Amino acid sequence: MTHDVDRSVEGAPHVPVLLNEVLDALAIAPGDVCVDGTFGAGGYTRAILNAGAVAVIAIDRDPDAIAAGQAQVAASGGKLNLVHAPFSELDRIARETGYDHIDCVVLDIGVSSMQLDQAERGFSFMADGPLDMRMAQNGPSAADIVNTADTASLAKIFWAYGEEKKSRRIADAIVTRRATEPFATTHDLANLVRETIGTGPRGKPDKHPATRTFQALRIAVNRELEELVAALFAAERILTPGGRLAVVTFHSLEDRIVKRFFRARSAARPRGSRHTPSVDAPDASFQIVNPSAVKAGEEEVNVNPRARSATLRAGIRTEAPAHAADLRGLGLPKVEF
């Protein structure tokens, strides 16, 4: 099924990835109430309303996104409620908005194109800016972590959140350099990483050697994986039977968590026999929509290179009660700093 995408979304500077595939997964019916947990530039929200949803509760923890979205709120005729909050609280927000159950939830995980494009936000080393990376624009920044965390903690961050094989070498170099001059800008840190470990990964010479370090710091600053897990649990609690959850991720750490969540929630209860006693396990709370993850096609990747790494997984809520919010088996790294 191909959806007619609103040209205002299609021609906007920041196009939501896998938009048609997300709409197919959500299967929106007229009168549905949906949550867009990552409002960003409002592309998914606009498309969901155009598909027939009667209301969207959109959430973003970035105050810039909330401010920029007010025009869309005004144009929605009362159908859009835009809330400044982390998406991990989406079930509480839905109930406080007046809905005990929701028909669909979409989550687009990670940093937005808008944030990456703003040098002053410090998410990217493509342009020099303050070493910040805070989505909510409050709390400890990337500079705070880089300039205060000990060597072991920094190495664990780079390894667990960036899968950086040279994490210890980078951490050692950071701690040595900051003793004489603290890190303040994105180029300062990126240059240190390049000087420490050389060129990009083998086979990917065009990939900047600081890419994994910056990813790891951003995830750590924003507690992104913990937020993702909490949002999955919240969606499970608030979705009505038959409601749908669609999650778009951009790297293997996120996708692994989502994959394991849906696998655990869709597993059939083991049956006992006269030889094996029955196992007290919860009924499946989700039915998986696609057996394999959905990836962007060549046409979309050519138009929007960010879509190359995007992965979509989706599930349909069953009538079974929500499972306990158990972190075991989801692959959430344990990192303290």
C-alpha cells in the first residue's frame, strides 16, 4: 500500500524516514487517537492526521521542537496536543490528556536532523560548536562528562554505547589532555580522537574516526537507551487491544533492544504436558507485524541518505495484560558515570 504523502512533509528540510512504511504498520483508521513520541519537525504527526486520526498527542523533550511546532498545533483545529516531556512518560501523558487507551504509537529513536544541523547544539563534528548534545537542553552536557568522568567510565561509555574498539585509548588521551586544557568544542574533541586513533574504520576510510565516540556521548548524555526501554513499556501499557506500535531505529544498539522487546512480548506461553509441568509465563502482549525488519528502499535512500541506516519494527497489541517492566534480556548496557 502506498500513501499519498503531504507535499509539505515531502518537501520539508527534514523528511521523516520510512514514512509510508510507518503508516502501513500503524494501519490508522478514521477516529484513531495516536501518540507521536518523537515530534521533531512534525512529519509523522502531520501524516498521521492526514491518514484519518482524530487526535495526535505529540511529545518532544527538545524545547526548540515544541516552539517550532506551535504553528502546526494552531493549524490542526484542535487535533494536535504538543507536550514538552520525555517520551518515556507517554502513557502518563496520554492519560492526563484524557485518553486511557491509545490506538497507535510511533517512536523515531535518536537525534533529529534538525539537531544535527544546528552547530550550536553540539551534536555533530561536521561544524564546530559547543560540546553540548543535550536534547532537553538541561542537565550535564557532553563536555561535563568528557571533562569529569574517570578513564574507566569514559572507556565504558565509548565501548557500550559506541561499540568503539579503541575506547580505552581514546579515554586515556582525553584524561591526559584535559589535565591541561578542558574540552569545550566539538572540533576539539573530534581532532583529539583523530590524532589518537588515526583514520576511520577499516574498509570505511570516509567515516570520521570520531563518529562512534560522538554517538556514545550523545546516548550517554540523553540516557537514550534507558528512555527507549521505558517508552516501549509505556506503549505496551497504554495501547488498546489491536493498537499498533511502530519503532524506527538508526543503529544496532537501539534495534537490538526493540527486536528483543517484540520477541519477548510475542512469544507463545509454553505448554505443559504430563511429563513437563506448565510454566507460569505471561501471554503474548504483541503480535509482530513483519517477521523481518523493514529497511528503506533505494529511492528513499537516494533522496534522504539518513534513511540508509533506518530500521522499522512494529507490533499489534493483543488483549493480554502488559508484562512486567523487566529489563532482563533486552540487552541494555549497564553504564555508570
